[in-house]
Amino acid sequence: MVEATSSGNGAPDPEDGDLEPAGPSTFDAGRFREVLGHFVTGVTIVTAMEGGEPVGFTCQAFTSLSLDPPLVALAPGKSSTSWPRIAAAGTFCVNILAEDQEALSRDFAASGGDKFTGVGWRPAANGAPVLDGALAWVECEFELAHDAGDHELVLGRVQNMGVRRGRPLVYYRGGFGRFES
């Protein structure tokens, strides 16, 4: 629901809290990150088996997309060294992290190295790692990828999924947090 502001039209009003309204003259990447940082996201780790080795990366740009057919979308950065390996595998698993998995998220956000050292996991039906303690997981077949600036927009066809009890790890304004219902 959109509520009218003091200006009456539903548009943001500087008097209602926007400290620095953006002007149309130039694009400010810092401002873009600041504003969109106010959108709370869950935190995921996308995993696959490629060449007999587990591979994965932290991904906050993840969403459900379609029920029929069942599709999800994610947006790995083009600078990712893990994403090309996952794409080559053809199948992957999106592990939705629980509130106590912040350290795991940070480990998988780092480039390079063996991210799976000391990490418990089991193979999903498609072979991709389901991480121990994940709040939920979504097993996917790689559907397609679109060029999206400094990222790719990737669609995965959902093959299987699961969930356990717990609370999600969330990301807001550059930091991790927890959700209280």
C-alpha cells in the first residue's frame, strides 16, 4: 500500500525524511547504493559441483520469479570467479541462510580459496551442495542468463526445494541483521 505524503501525490517529500532528494542532472552511484541499501534482502549462497569439486558464492540479489513454470532469478557479478564454474555445471542450489550463518556468508563472499574447508554439506538431488544449517534451499537447472550491466541476470528452473525451522539472515544498509516476527 502506498500512502500519500504531505505533498499528496504519494511521491517522496523532502519534509518526510529524504535528506537529499536526487536531481536529474547526473547519476550518483553512491546515492544509488545508499537508497537501494534501504531494501532488506535475504542472504543466499549459490552452490554447484563442477569438475567433481564444490563451488559457491554469496548472493543477495535473489528472488522468486514465476510459479508456472517455477523460476527463480539471481544476479551474480561479472567479476565473480565462481559463477562461470556454476553456470558450466548446468545445475545449482540456492541455500537461503539462517540467522546464525553470517560468518559463512562472509567466507563465501571472498574471492578464491577453498570456501568449503570445514563446511558441512550434503548433495542435493541435482548433486549441488546443500549447506548444513541452511534455512531453505532451492535446487535449480540453469535456464538462461542475460547481460545486466556489471552483473548477469540468471534464471533457474526450480527442480526441488526444502525448508527447516528457523529465522533468516538479512542484509540491510550494508550490514547483517536478524528478522523478528
